[in-house]
Amino acid sequence: MRMSIQAIVKRKRKVSRGRGFSRGELKEVGLNCTESLDMGIPVDVKRSSKHQENIDALQTYLKTIKPKTTKTEIKEKIVELTEVKGIGPKSAEKLQKAGITNANTLITTKPETIAEILGTSIDRASNFIQNASSKLSEE
């Protein structure tokens, strides 16, 4: 079982839990969105702020985890789109028409692209990517 990590958001002297880490925070520790989702780190593509507490938390988290699988092992495993939590037959059909044929190609696609194809929010598209990544890393 992996340790969970949570981002914080500061707004008007209030500190609350965020949906995920911003791209800037991920960049500071040398990660991109896809790698982060592969590791189970939540990403909030709408956030643009960078908080040092989040960067420190990410650095600590990265030191403590050891990925279950490598990227090459994930690429060898093929998972159908309908096996990904939240993607039904109609959504899978739309994605396949757009060239996203399985979960492997789904995790390498930008959330904005998936949101446009399915006519859904970027947050929901990010969840699909995260679910696909989790499905691929299952043993």
C-alpha cells in the first residue's frame, strides 16, 4: 500500500486541502503530470500557484516511495478502455474513434484532449488518466 499525499491551498489566510499539486510544484521536483499520476500523486491542472510546503511534501514523498512498476513494465501490459473505472462503452467508443485505443495510450494523452473528446471537464479527464494508471500498475 502506498502512502497518500495531499496538497494544500492557501486562500485569504485560510489553508485547506487541495485537489492535487500544480504543474509548477511538480516541475520543481522534476515530475510531469503523467509521471505523477503513474505514482499515485494527485494533480490539479487548474491550479497555478506554487507553495513551498507542497514542494517540500513532494520531495519527502518521492524519497519514501519506490514505484511498484517501471514505465516499461506498464507499457508491456495492455488494458482495455472499458476496464478503466469511469469509462463505459460509449466513452470508450468515442476515445477509440479519436485514436486512443487502450489505457496505455490514455495515460499519455493530455487531460484537455480527453475532456474535449468526451465533452467533460478537465478534472474528470484527469481522473480517467489516474484510474488508467492505477489499473496498469496493478499486479
